[in-house]
Amino acid sequence: MNLEENYSFKIDAIPPYNFELTIRKPAGWWWSSIDEEFKNDTCWTATRFKGELLGLKLRSTGDTDKPQLHCKIYSQAKMTASAKQLIKHMLKRALKTEEDLTPFYNLSRKDNILRDAVLDLYGMHTVGWPELFPALILAVTLQMAPMKRSNQMMELLTAKYGDQVDFDGKSIRYWPSVQTIASKSPQELKVEAKLGYRAQNLISIAKTLIQGFPTMDKLSAMEPEEAKKELLTLRGIGDYSAELVMPQMGFPLDIWSAKIFHVLFYGKEPQNPRETIPDLKKIAQQRWGKWRGYAFVYVLNDLAKLSEKVGTDLTKF
């Protein structure tokens, strides 16, 4: 699908805001698409807005202490003034440009786990998803699977059922639509995308979203626990997945991350990582409160430095 430049606008972010650390996490995670490109402070990616595919070219034109983003939107159809405002709101929400990290940094500078991480990653924000379904695809494919297996499922879903957009000299593959996945049989997704038991869950989620479910923008307007409660009504979405997807990320521990935080909290590896998760989540809530999601992201993106500090290789888990 060839897209043409439709319009552009600027976004001023609340400092500190480091665009590269925010959009391209040191641990390797992308923002909106597994196929997006990042070069010279510029990100080319894609999303959907009310079912229409958009190409996004986001460029940092400021710095960490005076951050500004220049955004170009590419589409097939012209956008109404109302749509333009909604898209700008969506990007500001997803890129967390209006989130003030001052309270988090004040807390972290007194915390022996986070003190160095906030120096190493100064200005890094968590990000939200522009739209909901890709976030749910990620959550489903991460369930009960090593990273290599999850990457295989995401790659197959994108390659076989996703869409490709061409704009500004770039070709970006994007996630399948809810309509595409809802039309497939569980057997097809098990074979073609290697989803296993997850196939039925993903199809059910797609059908529920088509029938009517809060968008990511609506979820972000809710209190975190209310948004989590909504997500838990989806088939196959449990506590871990909901905390991963919700706009104000919770503390989504799995076996891998439970080992890391057990070492950080107790100085040793757990014998039964899964059994320690409720206790670790309680400690995180008591220690970091509403900033526990930020603490989670900062820790996992600074493992090499934290390993030196605690004398244990946290990257081995």
C-alpha cells in the first residue's frame, strides 16, 4: 500500500525526554511495529487509526532537556481536522510526551536499585501502544514461551497476515488487523503462525474487539485497575498479560523477570521463581508505588550495569 504525505505537526515533550532511549530501548524493543526503522534520531513506523493504515515519520528536533518531535503522517485519504487532532492526541499519549518524570526521579535517587539506572537512562520514558490489538498480539505470543519462540510467532503473523505500507522511501510491515485474524480458523493459525493453543485465544480477542471493546485511548482515560479489569475479560488474558498491555503498565513478572527481581530484592536466585511472583509484586508496590512499571522498564534496560553492582550476571536468566 503506497501512502502519501498528508500533514505534519510538532509535539513539545515535558523534559527530560530522550527520544532515542524512549523509542528504541537499549534492550532491543521496538515501539509500534517489529519492522520499524530508526536512524539519525528519526523513526519510520506505522499504525492504524480507525482501521486506516498510517505511515509515521517521527524525528527528534530537540534534545533531552528541550525535547521536541516533528511528526509527518502518511495516508491514502485526506484527514479531516478532527481526525488530525485525534491522531496527534494518540501519539502524545502513546509516546508519553506529557508525562512528568520528576517524581519518579526524586524517588529513584534515594533507591539503591534505581539510583544508577536513572543516570544511565536519563530521559527514557516508557511508551504505550497507538492501538490495542498489536499490544494484545504481543501479550499472547509472549505467554509461556521463550523469546525465540515468541519472536517466531510474531514474525509469522506479520509476514503472513499483516500489511505493508510504503512511504518516504521505506517499506514497513505492520500487524494483522482484527478483521483478518477474526476470519481465520484456529487450525490455520496453529499451522501457519505456530500459535498452538494461543490461536483460539487470539481469534476470540479479535472477535471481541470487533463486537465492541474500549480502545487504547479509552483505556488510558480509566483508572489503572479499571483498565486492567476490562482487559482481564478477554479470553486468554491473565494478570501478566493485562499488566503488560494496560496503558499505565503494572509490574508484569514472568519466570525470567522474577529471577532478576528476586536477586535485586533478596540477593539470591529463587528456587521456585513462579511461586515468588506475588511476593515480588507486593514488594514492588510498597517500594515504588505507581512508578513500579517505570522501575520495571529501567531495570530491564540496565541489566549489564546492575549486574556489576550486585555481583551477579542478571543477563543470564
